[in-house]
Amino acid sequence: MHTTVLILLLLAALAPMGVRVIGKSAGLIIATVSLAITGWYASRFGIVTAGAPILETMSWVPSLGVGVEFLLDGLSLTFALLICGIGGLVLLYTSSYLGDSPGLGRFYATLLTFMASMLGLVLANNLIVMFIFWELTSITSFLLIGFDFHRESARRCAWQALVVTGLGGLCLLAGIILLAIASGGSTGPEFAIRELDPGAILDSPLAGASVILTLIGCFSKSAIVPFHFWLPNAMEAPSPVSALLHSATMVKAGVYLIARLEPTLNEQRFWSDSLVAFGATTMLLGAALATRHVAFKKLLAYSTVSSLGILVMLIGLGAYAAAATYLIAHALFKACLFLVAGTATHIAGTKDTEAIGHLGRSMKISRWSALLGGLSLAGVAPFIGFAGKELTIKSGLNAGGLEAILLAIAIGLAAALTVFASIQVAFKPFFMPGPHKPEHAQEATWPEWLGPIILATLGLVLGLAPFLGMVPLVESFGASLAGAPLADDVTLGLGYLLWPPSIPLGISVLAVVIGIGLFMGRSPYRSLLAKTFAWDRFGPERTYDRLVGTTLASAQVLTNALQNGSLRSYTRIIVLTATACVALATLRIDAVASYLPSFGALTPFDVMLALTIAASAVSATMIRSRLGAIAALSGIGFAIAVYFVLHGAPDLAGTQFAVETLIVIIFVLVTHRLPRFARYTTNLSRSIDIVIALGLGSVVTTLTLLAMGSTVASPVSDFQAAEAVPSAYGRNVINVILVDYRAIDTLGEVFVLAVAAIGVFTLLTIRPSREAEATR
Amino acid sequence: MNSVIFQVAARVLLPVMLLLSVVFLLRGHNEPGGGFIGGLVAASGYILYALAVNLPESRRLLHVHPRTLISTGLLIAILSGVPALLVDQPFMKGKWIEVTIAGFEGVKFGTPFVFDVGVYLVVLGVTLLMAFTLEERYQ
Amino acid sequence: MNIILAFCCGLLAATGTYMLLRRSFVKLVIGLALLSHAANLLIYIVASPLLGRPPLVRAGETQPPAPFADPLPGALILTAIVISFGVVAFTIVLIKRTYEEIGTDDLDQMTSTDRDLC
């Protein structure tokens, strides 16, 4: 399993070169590899659906026992098949669709990286590894939406997708870490997904926060209300991207994670309820918004939002088989429709479904893909979409009580609107008249029509004969979510669904009738809808815009306030912050007085030394001549040197004496041509600075006293002194530390010195060039 | 600073201070001293000389440019870490051999001492480079 | 004794900070030097609260005679003294050159970038 991810990454690295060397046909090779990987996963089908998940570990940091564990169960197998299978067809499609684009190599590289990340995401059995892949899909998605980066709108929408999913990602990170802590209890965080302990999480006080944060992360990725607005905007991406990322895979990452955590979290109080509530709202809102639009991809995007809502809702309802069926059905028909939409837009030269007419006369193969995909989207028998919709309605009704009635109405309404949308996008432009009839239009080349027709046919075949792999996959998928084999048999056969007539079937038929009716009267309906959605300017997208605007504006204000270019205000801020932090930390210590050191003996000499230092320090600030200040400074230096002599550090004393002398020499050499010791500041400003300085001074004093009184560990220097003679053959311990124990440190310090000297040398000897001199 | 006494004193002090600095360097591992203070003392000698007599004379007595001292010192300091690498030990781990110098048997000679020589040269070079450049420009 | 020095440390830090906050560049350097004195002194008195003898082992013995001053802060301060010498020297020269180029040592007047100067 690791190999498949690595192969895709390797392919991504090679793709740009491949395209340059062998041109368009590189796409065919890449697509073939991707389909071969699909084949490999398909060959594991038997093992996994028999109820034996495959677990593989690749060691990563063996010394820490960290490995990357990949898990292939029904859930991840379904996703892996969709990612690689649809990915392969999309790559094939791209070789024709973007064949002439100069960015083809870049496109392949990004798309393959995305596929690898997505595979890693669904296979990872570790929350952190999963999260890394999760973020990678956000980043690659950003790059793909902004593929046409010279268009301003593409950049804007790419940013929007990145900001929304990125913020969600941050919430998710916090959520899964809290989850791991809650699950691990006293033994430390537990990041392995399969080892998460539902009981421990239920008991933990962190549970609520972790569930909310995780849900925000998943909702933002899967475009669930109120984060739904980024997905339609992401349609700036080329059609293959929309087909793979924004219908079949990436947006389903949120759904995937919800499904993956379902066995762990379904006991949590508001987990299931929020899934149902947000899912149903998204379903309805997405379906309604889809009917507002006439552009191919916008319409399909809102329809995808609706489908994502359905999936989230189904998981919340505990209808795992329905979720699995709908997920597979949706991936098949939506990817197909997106690809056909891309081709149709190319050929017709417009994306307005209302304008295009009789496109099917020229697109002799793609029209069938559109029709079959559209029927599956509409949920008409015998397509697999029908089974998905029937199971959805049934699950809604199973909720019981008032909830069942509300859900049934919502699902029925959404279904009717989806029928409308599907006629609009898949039937109208191809088979009905319209003002815009492209002359001389030709069907696209085979790589472009092959993928859609395969996907569309698959939707029909699986609908007619679900026993061909569909049933075991759905059962195995459901078992992953339930944590145990499903109790009820999965019934996807048309015979079960159509006979005897049932309430779901009735709702379904009604939805189709209403959908067709709405389509007939679409112009009055649309104007009504436009009025209804007038509140959209207060919607989430405007909120997002306002939020971004406010953030940028406040960043500007903050930057102007803090980064005002005045060194003194920087220093003030730094000093005040440091003072406040240390003061607060000191206030939090219990029984501060117990840490204070004892006063000890005091000799007149000590007092003299201290007074010298104090008096020199104060006079250094007051004296109005430079030389006086320098003299005061060296007074301090010499006093400290004397202190070193008295307290057992002759080395330090010698160095201090030498350095003080040298500094005086340098000052004297330089300063007599410096400006006079001017007083620039006002009295007020001086007073403020005195307060700030005294604040820091008192904090430093307190800190020093506290540090003197508290030794928490035996100093390392005991060892250094004990080993100086036996191991390091030196009797001057300070020197042994400098040149032996901490020699690398000293090496760094002499380098700093060398750099300072070179700096001085350069400042004094390098002069502006003659031209620069002349222009002054 | 044209005081004759000062000039004479500087002429006498330079060799004394150089000798003292070498003593500091050599005995630094066992008694107070070491490369840092040694380098500073030697530098003070030359600076004193340059102030009292003149700069070109002082430069001439140094024989090499201070920059050369810095680079040589850094090189020596780095190289002193290499022997440990050769026997597969961490960079800069001290290595010692016993040598016989001027009749003293069993004198320990090791890479930390070599390192200290490097430090001595760098400190000397740094201080002189700063002081000489400044004097040249502003005196 | 060390308690008095703790107050000296605070005073050095306060005067150093005050000088850092002056508009004159020369005063800023003096502030820098004061602060480095404060830091050195702080490290030393914190680590060696007792009056100690130098950490030197007598010939023929293996341990410095107790009580000896903690050698580690000594080593750290020794390099710190030399480094702060380098930094102060560099800053002095920087001021000097700045003054020569733009004719002021008032920090509030130094609002232009070097690009504008050349």
C-alpha cells in the first residue's frame, strides 16, 4: 500500500520531464499506471470484503518506534478504488482536454501529488499521518484551483478554498489532538485510529471540544453549511480537477473522516444530531442553489454540495449501507457529468446550459454519457443512483416520529430539485433546442469521451446487477462504520426496491414528477428563487469576505502601530512585555519569601564595591559629557573585575580588565569626533522611560534574588570539576570547560568575534563607489 | 602622545607583554589564563606600541596582517576538532598524547591546547584588526 | 553581600534600559554595555551564592578545594565578556560611520534607508 502512494509521488516528480520529452502521450502512460494501481486494489477486494482488513506498517523513525501504518478495510478500499480509478480516467481525459496547455506537466505533477495525498489520507491509521495528508490535499487543491493563475478570479477562489479548508484544518488538528489525549487517558495520547477508546473519550471532559473542532474541520473540507460557498467558487479549476477533487474525492475527505470516526464517536451527545442537522440543511440548500444556476459546473458544484450533505446526514442517521451506496453512485455519475460538462463547454464555446441547444447532434457519444449520468443523478431506475436515493429516503423514514416526517419532506424536496438540476445539466443542452447551436462541432477525441462513458455505463451496470461487487463492497464499507458486520442484509436489487410498492418509492416518483414540472415552469420558478435568496448578501460568503477584509484592515492598523519604524518604541514594547511576563510569573509563585536567600555576612569592602557600581551606573546616565559616561562605564567594569578577583574567578577578572582597557581606547579613538552628547528627548518622555527602566530593574532584582535562593538540581559543573583532571588533564576547570567540554560553543564564539572584526574593518575601509559618490 | 617616557615604556612593555601572553596561553590549562586573556594581553602590547610610537612600526613588528591571524586562528581551531573524527568520535572531543619537551617527560599535549592556540590567534587578530583600522582612520 | 549585588544588577539593568531608550545613538551603546554588565553579574552571583575559591585543582589532587566557585558560569561569562567587547566595538564603529554619512546620531532622524543616501 505504501508502494502505491510512493509510485504516485514518483510519477508526480517525473511528470513534468515526461511531458517535455514525450509530449501528450505521457498522459496515457500516467493514466495506465494509475489504472494498474486500481487493479492492485481491486485484487485485494476478495480479502477485504471477506472481513479481513489488511494492515501494513512501514518503519519511519525506527529508534522512536514511529511507523506509518496503513489500513485497508471496506471504507478505505472503496475510497482507494474511487481515487485511483476515477483518477486514471481523469488523467486520460486531461491528456486531450489540456493537451495544448503549456502547464500540462505542472498539472500532472500536482494532480498526481493530490492522488497520492488522498490515498495516504484514506489509508493512514494514525491521526497525525492522516492530518499531514489532509493538509497536502488542501495545498494541492489550492494549486489546482489556481492552475490558471494569471486570472485574478482563479487566484481569489484558490485563496478562498485554501483559507476555508486551512482554517478548518487547524480546527481539525486541535480536535484530533484533544481526541487522542481524551482517548489515551493516563498513558499519553493515542493517535492510532483503530486503538481509539470510545469509552475513555465519553468520560473525558475534553470530548465536547474535540468533537466540535473535528466537525468544523470535516465540515469545512466537505463544504457543509456554513462552509459550502468555497466549493462552487472552486469551479475556477479546469474540469478534470472538478471531476476528481470537487466531486469524487477531496471534498469527500471530510465525509471519510466522519465515517472513520463514526465507530469511535457515535455515542457522543451531539455527534449524530449535528451530522443529521447540518447534513440535511446542506442537502436542501445545495439542491435549491443548484437550480438557481444555468452554468454547467456551478450547477454541478451546488448539486455536489447537496450530495455531501446527504452523505453526512446518512452517517448521522446510522444508515451506513445507504451512505456507501450513495457515495459510490455519486462519485460515478458526478465525475462523469463534470467531464462531459468540460467537453461540452469546450465544444459549444459557452457554459450556459440554457443557451446551448441540440449539442447531442454533434457529440454523438458524450450525449449518452450525459444522459446515463443525468438519469443516475436524478435517481431513476434502474441506475445505481436510484438505489442510493431509495435507501436515503428509507433511512429518513426510519428515524421515527416527527424527525422522520421532516426528513422525508426534506429528502423528497431535495430529490425533486435534483431531478430539475439533472434535466437542466444533462438533458437540456444535448437534446433540446436552444439559441446557441454550434456549427461544425465535432465529437471530442477518444481520451475525452472514453472516461465518461465508462463511468456512466458502470452506473447502469451496477444498478442492474448490484451483486457484481457492489453488495459486498457496501457491506464491508458499512461494517467499517458500524465496527461490526451489518445486522441487516444489504438490499440493492431492483426487485426489492420496486416491489412491493412502498412509501419511499412513492416519494421517489413524486419527486420525479415535481422535478419535471418545475423544469417546465423554470422561468417563473427562477425569478421566485432569486427573490427568496436576496438574503444571500448576509450569507456565509459575504461573512467570509467581511472577515478577510477586517482581518487585513486590522493587520494594517496593528502593523502601523507596532512596526512604526521607531527603534525606541520597539525597545519600549519589548521591555514592557518582558517586564510584564516576568512580573506575572513571579506573582504566581507561592510563598515567594521562602525562596529569598539569606543576607549573609557583609564587609565594608563589599559595600564599597556595590556603591561604586551603583554610583557609576547612575552617573553614566546623568553625565552630560561623553568621556565622563565612558569613564563611569569603565568604573563599573573595573568594580566587577575586582568582585571577580574576590570571589574566585581570576580568569574573568583578567579578561574584564583587558577588555575594559580596550573599550576605553576604542571609545577615545572614535568619540572625540562624534556629535556632542545631546539631549533630544523631552522631560515627559524621559520620565516615562525612567518608569519603564525602573520596572525592568526591579523585575531583574527580584528574579536574581529568587534564582539565588532556589537551586533545583545539582549543577553540571560538579561533574565538570570532578572530571577535569582525570579525563581532561587540566587543573583550571574554567579553561577546561572553554576548550574541552564546551569547545564547539567556544568555536562559535570566536567565529562571532571574527565576524565583528570583519564588520568593523569593512565599515571603515569600504567606501561608496565613485559613481555613487558622484550622484550624491 | 609624544611623551618620551611613554615611548620607551612601550618599547620595553611590548616584549614583556608578548612573553606574558604566551605564559598565560601555555599554563592556561592548569593555572589562571588561557587563549582569551592571552590574546587580549598580546593585543594590548601592540596597541600600546602603536599609540606610543606609531602605527606602521607596530604593524611591521606584527609581521602579518591581523586578518591572516584571524583566518589562521579559525583554521587551527577547527582542525583541532578533526583528530577525534578520524577515530570515529564526536567532533572536537579532546585527544591527548604524551610527549617529551625539553627534558620534561610525560608532558600531556592534546587537541584542547591546539584549540586554545586557535582562540589566542583569533582574539589577537580580532582586537588588532579593530584597533589598527580605527587608528589608521582617525589618528 | 550577594543580596546587595542583586540590587546592583537591577540598577544596571534599569540604567541600561534607560540609556537604550535615548534618541542619541551614542547613549544607546552605553546602554548596551551597561546591560551586558548586568547580565554577566547576574549569571555569576546566581550561580555562586557563596564566597568561593577559584576552581583550580592543586597539582597532584583531583578535585578543587571546597568551597570553590562554580566554574561553568565563569566560562560562560568569560566568553560573554569578549563577545560583548566585539559587539560594543562594532556598534561604536557603526555609529561613527552612520554619523559620518548622515550627519546625526539622533535615532528619530534616521528614517531613510541607505538606498536614499547613495
